[in-house]
Amino acid sequence: MKTEFYSEINSEVLDHCGKIIRDGGLVCFPTETVYGLGADAFNPEAVNSVYEAKGRPHDNPLIVHISELSEAESVTAMTEVERERFGKMAEAFWPGPLTMIVTKKDTVPEEVSCGLKTVGVRLPSHTVARDFIKAAGTPIAAPSANSSGRPSPTLASHVMEDLEGKVDAIIDGGSCQVGLESTVIDLTGEVPCILRPGGITLEMAKKVLPDCTQLEWKEEEISAEEKIAPKSPGLKYKHYAPKAKTVILQGEPPKVAERIHWALENAEKRGVKAAAMVSSELKECFTVENVVALGSRNDGEAQAAALFKVLRDFDAQGIEEVYAEAMPEDGVGFAVMNRMYRAAGCKMLPVRYVEFVCTGNTCRSFMAEYILRSMLEKRMADGDIEAVAIKVSSSGVFADAGCAGSQMAEEVLHIEYDIDGRGHRARAFTYDIGEKADVILCMTEGHKLAILRCFPEFESKVFTLGEYGNGQDVQDPFAGSYMTYSRCADQIRSLIENGIF
Ligand code: AMP
Ligand code: MG
């Protein structure tokens, strides 16, 4: 199929595209959220071809777009409660980036609702979208105009990338203002519930419907019930997946910046193409080109408008690994993090600074630092890039700062672990070191007590490595034989494997 492309929009073009819809064809059109892939909502065959064009699973319903409020009547059969909620929300947020789920009319085909008794309806604010729907003379069922599994399109060129040859026409309306898909709110339940966060936030919805709630989307917060029977079928799919492996790093900004620096350097050593997306504040810490700013840390709107384009640009550049800074989850930032979370395979990693502590920082904590770092590097090399979240260093409670590691420890590291520890220099444990650490792992109970005597405020984060790894204290190999050191290193390795991974 040849796809017509219209970058100049006038009434002739819209009438022509409206006719394509009436004839059962597919037209991609701009909205304020993302581009939509539209078909006549009352034509089951046309609606079916939307699923085919996108490669969308047949159990993920489509949103019906209308050009004016009264048109909602043609697709809905609302209960009293739904009608009241619907009226209030429409008054407050329509036209705009809000989809409302209510009971559907029987005439809305199964193909739109995927067998549900409900339908999602939206009145977009984008004038081209509304004029186009009006020209079609029928409500338009439209999901986002991307191939299923790819980030939603915020530019007509994104639509071309995914759907050229699979749709009849594309209307180019420039870049989408919101940049994320609409907020989806279910009005059919006991209380109204936001199923998908978006430009209309929970706080905004609560001003109109005070008992409104929001579905959890972080793995650890999703209820068992919701996992078995999701309220919004589409939410079980991992949308927005870029081609690159993506990790989100959460923590104090300087620590996140340090980890991203390390990750990009590490990727370069491995010959892997990596990039980062961060707030404009964090971007200041970088001079390299492959770190892209999404917007100011507290400007969720700007981040939303940029996110999908940045992900698509990374794909186009052949980026294989993406390191992202977690943004604050207030306002629209909540929706931004929801999409980023899905792009990252539903995981967010807190950055963890691990500090190993022994007496002189020349044997045990020195070996522990180098062994853990080498494990982390090996994981990165094997493609398990979540290892990036851990930073490791070491120090001693009575260290002679600047001393090299003991010769025997160096030898064991070299011979048994293929690690070059010659660059190590001892550090004395200080308040600043402890303050920066997220977890302080001591070789013995004695070291732990020594730290807590001076710095009781670290109580909650000081452990012995034995406690952490479910084993014994690590005794001092000092002045022992090669065998003594080798056993000590082996004990450390096994405690790290039990306790940290
Ligand atoms: P998309 O059109 O790609 O933005 O996806 C539409 C989203 O709205 C998906 O997450 C659907 O699961 C959700 N949705 C559409 N209609 C309904 C409905 N009747 N009930 C629940 N969720 C719906
Ligand atoms: Mg979509």
C-alpha cells in the first residue's frame, strides 16, 4: 500500500482523509498527546486492520476519539453514576489528554473493546485531530501510531518509520505538545480510578472527583488481584520498549552522575554504544555528547514532551545501553517515570555505595573492594548492566593512608582472580566516607564497634560482612602464608556472593 503524506493541512486534505476513514481505511493523525492510528470506530473490519498494521495484541482495546462532547452519546450507555462523573470530568479537562472509561453502547463493535462491556472515550484538544474527526463524520478508534512495542510517536517522522506502507495516509501536525499518551480513568468502579497516568494527574482529578484513586504500577506495589485480572488490559504489555537495554538509577544526584560517568566509560571499554538521559541539572556534570537532557528535574511537562523522541533517537543511533536518571514523581513526572519504568523492563535501581572496612585497608577490605569490583565488571561484560548501580571502595579504622596493598594480598588477587591490585592505596575511614556510603561492611565485629563508637549515627548502615553474607567474621591474614591469604580471599568472595547479589 502506498501511504499518502500530508504536511500541509487544509480542509480539502481533511475531507479527503475523512473519506478514507468512511471507506474503511487507516489514517494517522496528530493529537496533543501522541500521534494516533485511526479507523472508523463502527467498522469492525477497519478496526481489525488497526491491530494488523501495528502488530497489536487483540486483547488490548482501542480508545474512541470524538470531535465534540455530544458525540459521546453515540458510543456510550452510561449509568447514572458514570454520567455524573463523566460530566464533571469533561467539564474540567475536555478537550484534552484524558480518556474516560464508561459502559459502552451495544453498537460499538467487539473489535474496539476487545470483549469488554466498556469503552474508552476521548475528546482531544488538538484542532487538527478534531477537524479530522469531524470531517470523517464518525467517531475514530485509535491507538498510538507506533508498531506495538516501540515508543509512541510524537513526530510524523516517527509514524513513517513504523507504519509507512501499512496505512493509507499520515497527517503531519508537527510535534505533540504533551508527548505522553492520555491519562486513562475508569469511571465504572466503586470509586473512579486512574489506570494509566498522563498529563492529567491524580491531584488534578481529585479536585473534581475527590474519591479518585490511582492504580499502582511498580512491580512491588501491584496487588496480586490486579496481577491476575488487570483492569486495563494494555497495561500488562511492556510498552515503550527501546531497542537498547535500559536501566534507571535512583539516588542523590551526585551519586547518579558518578555512576553514569562510570557506566559510559565502562561501555566504551567494552566497545558498546551507550547513552544517558538525565535532567538538565545533571547534564551540567557531563561534557560528552551522548548524555541527553530531558528537561529540568522539576519540569515533568518538559520531560514528557522529550522522552519518546529521545528513546527513538537512541534507537536510530544504534545505542545498545541507556542509563537514565530517575526523576521526581510529582505532577506529570509521575507519568514520565511510569513510561520510563516500562522502557526499563519494570525496574528502578537505587544507587548503592558499598564501603568495605578492616583495620589497615591493606589486606581484607582491599581484597574485598577489588574482588567485588571485578565481579561487577564481569557482570557488565556479560550484559547484566544492573551491576552499574553498585559502587565499591574501602578503608581502614587504623589505616596508614597512602600505603599500598600487602604483597601477599596483591599476589592472591593476581594469581587467583586475575586482578591487578597494584594501584591500591590505603585510606583511613572518616566521617565523610561513612556519610557517603549506603552500606558499610566491616570484616569483624571489632571494626563495626570501632566505627559506631566514633559515629553512632551510622548505626543503621553498618554491618559485618559476615552478618550480611550469612557467615563468620573475616579474620586477619596478616603475616600468614599464601594459603592463609588465599582462604581469606575465598571467604570474602563467598560472603559477597551471598550478601550482595
Ligand atoms: P493506546 O491506544 O495504545 O494508547 O492504548 C490504549 C490504552 O487504553 C490501553 O492501555 C488500553 O488497555 C486502555 N483502554 C482502552 N479501552 C479500555 C477499556 N474499555 N477498559 C480498560 N482500559 C482500556
Ligand atoms: Mg500505545
